[in-house]
Amino acid sequence: MTIEELRSELRRRKVPGFAYSIGRDENETFCLVQEPDGWHIFYSERGIRSSERVLASESAACEELVRRVLGDSVVQSWMDEHST
């Protein structure tokens, strides 16, 4: 999966945009950021990166972001409330 495919997948699943950030560290979101040492996946809160993992491939990082976002109870609850 590429970044563009990731964006499409998240839109297709109707994941709210406030739940994730691709390409930058944004407060209170699941983030995917490419850095010189790899693809960083983490939850950002007040400048702290929680549960950070560095992956070597774009595909693995994209799949991990989807897994984390869809596995989050707050995101799931929002999606349930707004599905029609």
C-alpha cells in the first residue's frame, strides 16, 4: 500500500480526518511520518510520541496506521455514531 492508497482506503472506510495525520506530527492524532531512518507510526499528544514504531517500508507503515486507527475505541465510536 502506498500513501495515496492509504488516503483512499481511509476515505473509503469513512475514517474521520481528525483521527490521523500523514506526513506531519499533529497533536492528538495517529501519525505516519517519513524520516531518514524509516517510516514512523505513533500517537501524538502534547508533543509526546506514544507507541512509536519505525518501519522500513511504506506499505508496512500504511497498513500499521490503518490497523491502529481502526482499532481505536474513540475512532470506532465516532464512526458508529456517524454511519448512515
